[in-house]
Amino acid sequence: MAHPKTRISKQRKRKRRTHYKAVAPNVATCATTGTPHMFHRAYQVDGDLYYKGRVLVKGEIEEV
């Protein structure tokens, strides 16, 4: 049975595990508006909320 002679501190243990880095997020370009956005996320263009190239929520029009 494995048994360490000395206790390894939390800090030392966690330093060893920090080599796992986050990868850069995937960015898609909308075919409708041409704006870059993250995959599987809704995004806003000119006050309208889009998802998969379709308008989900229309932006409010302000009249002066």
C-alpha cells in the first residue's frame, strides 16, 4: 500500500495541477448579421437579440 513519508502541502499539490489551461473559446460568424459570437450563446446586434441567425427578441424603438 502506498504511504508517503511526508505530507504534501495543499499549496504544493495545487501547484502541480495548474498545468491544465483553458482553451480559447470557439467563435462563429453569424450568416445573417455577419457578427462574431460564441457558439451556443445568444448575441445582440443593434438592440435585437439573435440566436442561430434568428431574432429572439426585438429591440425597443425609441422615438424622439
